[in-house]
Amino acid sequence: MTHTYIPLAQYPRKWIFNHQELPVSDEDKAAIKPLDQKSSMEVWNKWISNRCSRCDQFSKGDWPANNNAWQATEHWQSAWDSEDNILPEPIAEFIEWKDDVTVYFCYEKYQIIETRWDVFVRNWKCFLFFDDGPILISGKQKQAIQFEQNGQYKLGVRG
């Protein structure tokens, strides 16, 4: 699957990666690649859902709506609020991806960011300025994480 990207400087939500209190290195910014709408749609349809366009619309037949897909629920809000930038330990233990694994942070069908696992780990708090159910996946791995507005996240395996 070949993707087309939007330059980060033109991405409507670019401010989340330019926040003073959560600085993102120039090197990491270069690896944060928002997909254009068509590429976002292709990723969403292939790995998330070809039935709905937002996380709050999942229904029977969408793997994220299947309770059996999710193995654990934990809390991310306190880690996000802390001074420490370390990814919550249950995520680090569950996801055993190499640093260079390509990941997709899927806000909704037309808003997806491609990056590498190590870049996400270093900057996870920035991605969560929008926390309305986004799902983190990798095309080559089956593990998935969904972040919910109530400050919880679910660890699971996508179908």
C-alpha cells in the first residue's frame, strides 16, 4: 500500500506536535507523517472498519466492537498528567514491537498519522491531545491499543 502524506506544517492538528510543554524533536517531527484523506481511508478500511468512519460508530462486524478482541483495560490519564513522559508500563509490556515498526494512529477514517513505534513512544502524550477513541495499530502486527476519553485504554488483538 503506497501512501500520500500531508506535510506536517499543513496538517490541521499540527499544534499537537508544537506544544511548548511537550516538545517534539525535529527528527521525530520528520517521522510523523499525516496521511491524506484517501490514504487514511485505505488504512481505515483495511485494518479498522469498512462499515463506519469514527470510533464511536463501531458495531457488530467491526473487530474493535468485539469485546473478545480486548484483553485488558488500564488507565492512561494519570500517566499523561504526570511529569514523566514514559509510556504506561502495561502498554510497554503488551507491545513488543521493534523501534522501526511502522504504526498508524487512527483518529477516524480521514485522520490517520503514520509514524514509527519509537517516535510514538517518545511523543505519545502529543498524540493524545485528541482522545476520542483513537486506535494505534501496525499493519504487520496484530496488537492494538484504543485510547478512550474516560482516561482508559484497551489492549487487544485486531481481527
